[in-house]
Amino acid sequence: MLTYLHIPYKGSVQLSTDLIGGQVQVGILGFASFIPHIRSGKLKLLGISSSVKVSSWPDAQL
């Protein structure tokens, strides 16, 4: 069983800092701001909440 705790961030900068620093394990936000971190391997894209494939990430799970 997974347990989640909602942490209200004011923006993507704080969330990305905490994700990269290991303070939080999962984040849900528009992925455009995370593209550099995903490409560098610092973050892993688990999925995209869209009904259509995203051309820049064709292998991402919907």
C-alpha cells in the first residue's frame, strides 16, 4: 500500500529542488519545467496525464 502526503508548493522551482534533493519522492506538475532535469537523468518521467501522446516523449505512459 502506498501512502501519500499532499505538500502544497507555490511553484515548480521549490518542487524540483526537493525532488532532486530527495526530500520528496513524487511530484505532479506540468512537465515542461522539468524537461532539462529529465533529460539530464536527475529526474525520471513516470507518466503523463494526457489522453494523447506527447511528441517529445513518445514512450511516456499515459
